[in-house]
Amino acid sequence: MTEQEYLAALSQILSDILGDDSIALTMDTVREDVGGWDSFSYINFIVAVEAEFGVKFRIADVESFPNVGAIVKAIGAAPRR
């Protein structure tokens, strides 16, 4: 998948979680940029991303992702289940 395809998929996942169809994530998006994206919805987002892409992130990585771009890169680098 391309970065844009990952971003589209992640945007849809987050839109579903937050109930906001206007979400369009970029590589530079941080949680503070998206209204309602709190720590609880972040965990739900990570779980949904892992399920969607068949990956498993390490806890240390989940706690340190600085932006959506880091998540995209981690998906591409993660071993598939």
C-alpha cells in the first residue's frame, strides 16, 4: 500500500471511532489536531489498526508514536500475523 492508501484507511478507522466523517489524516497529524481524539479513543484506534492490518505494535511504540506518519511507517515495517 502507498502512504496515501494507509492514510485513507486510518482516516476511515478514526472517523468510525469518533463518528466524524470529516477526518482526513496526514503524515503530520497529531492527536491534538483532531477534536475528540483522547487517550481512550487512541487506544481504540490502535486496536482497530492492528486488527485491520494484521499487525501487533509493541507497547513502547504505541506510547511514543509522535504523529500519524510514525504509525503508517510502523504498519509498513511490522511483521504480519
